[in-house]
Amino acid sequence: MTRVILVLVLVVLAVVFLIKRHKHTSDFSDEVVIRTVKSIFSEARRRRMSKDEFIKALKRKFHCTSKEAVYLVGKARTLKLIGVEHHDVMLL
């Protein structure tokens, strides 16, 4: 009985891991991040905004958690789309 429960728990954890991994590879692809970051700044009609405001916009666009939004900020910085200066984010 305990082995069955243990196997079920492991299967559920594996499924959750695979779903999360799939989301990162498909939703957070470079092309999608580039397009979304540019649309966030074009909707705001400015080239600089606060980091909190930018993270909220990422959360709204990607329907993700704060942790995933911070990951996307790092990815956008790696792609040289944005620059972060103190508490501001600017489009490069």
C-alpha cells in the first residue's frame, strides 16, 4: 500500500516537472520574450519604467508568477533587450 502511494507521488511530481519545463521552453522562447518586451514598452509609450511596473506587465502578459517574471527580466537582459539601472528598466 505504501509503495503504491510512493509511486503515485513520484508520478505526480514527474508530471509537474515536465509541465513546468515545457512551459519554460515554449512560452519563454527568445522570440516570444523579444516580442513581448517590445510590446510592453510600446504600450507604455516610453523607453523607461520602474522595475516593479515592468515585472507586473510581464506577469500580466505571460500569466506567470513573480519568480518567473524575474527570470524573464534576466533573460531579457541576457538578450540585450533591456538594461536595469537601480530601480528602473530601460529598452536598449
